[in-house]
Amino acid sequence: SYAMDGSVESLMFFNQGILDHFIKTFFPRGSLRSIVPIKEGVYHGKAEVYDESGQLRERLQFANGKKDGLHEKFDPKGHKIAAYTYRNGLLD
């Protein structure tokens, strides 16, 4: 999809009309904001979220549309500042 200024806002892939593979979102200046894996229409796999400078800020896991596994947060310099574990969408 595109923003009002014509820049790419997100990139999505479909397989036979169902969202599949991954969703990528972008900041207005074009740098990657996030990449989220999709399997048959639901979040599934390792997702990553970045800041505008390209620094990784979050890494998390999904299984069948729910948070499942390690969820890490990073400061602007890339140092891990928090880690949580989820099981079937609930904080463990």
C-alpha cells in the first residue's frame, strides 16, 4: 500500500487471495519499520521491528496468530533492555 505522498507504506503478499509469506512496513522516508511473517493469513514466525535509523528495537515470535516464545526489546544502541516469554498469547 502507499501513503498519501506516494511512498511505499507496506508490502504484502497473497497466495490464492490469502495473506501469506510476510508483511513489511516502512517509515515515510523508506526505511524498514517491521517485517512480520504470515502463514495462511495469520502471524506465524519471527517478527522484527526497527526504528527509523535501522536499529532493531523488538524481536518476537508468533505461532498461529498469537505471541509464542521469546519477545526481546532493545534500546536505540542495540542493547537488550527486556525479554519476555509468551506461550499461546499469554505472558509466561
